Amino acid sequence: QVQVVESGGGLVQAGGSLRLSCAASGRTFTFSTYGMGWFRQAPGKEREFVATISYTGGSTAYADSVKGRFTISRDNAKNTVYLQMDSLKPEDTAVYYCAAGKYFSLVTTPGPYANWGQGTQVTVSS
């Protein structure tokens, strides 16, 4: 079983920055074999893709709405994936979820991911 825990959310003004972290662990878990994804869900909306990084770390993909503003990265030594969010906008307000999928490479839909965190709230004020 894989545990996924997000942190780093909070309240920020438009134009500001936040860095989300996602730590993954498990008894037989090997972080470097898992592709990681960030998704978000605003009130009344469906969960949507934000960014993903392949299990090799060599490939990334972003939603058009965040491209050029958000950066996903991973540190296999710390079993952690990060989402650096710059130039935040009020429409980025949502609960952000981290997900892990074994041997995933650029999976941008939430359905295939079997392991999810509880989410962290990001609120961007105008």
C-alpha cells in the first residue's frame, strides 16, 4: 500500500508563489518506479489535470492553463515530488491532489491513478 501526503498549500495573493510537496511511502514502495501527477478540484467542478512527471523523471507534461507558470519536479532521494506554482491567479484556487502510478509516464487523466493523497487547499486572492 502506498501512502501519499501533500503539504504546502495556503492563502496567497494573485501574482504570488507557492510550492507544494508530496511525500510518498510504503512498506514495499520504490518511489523511482512511480510516475507522479498533480490534479486539482475547485468547488462544483470535476477534478482536473495540472502536471505530471514520468517515473524516470525525464518527461513532464502540463495543463495548458498552467504551462509556463507551474513546474513539477521530483527528488527520488527524498521520495518527494514538488509543484512550484508562480504567477498564481484566482482561478488556480482549488484543492490540489497528488497521485502516484506505478511505471506511469505522462498519464494526464485521474482514473488510472490508484494512489491519492488527501489534498491541500490553495487559495489565491485577487
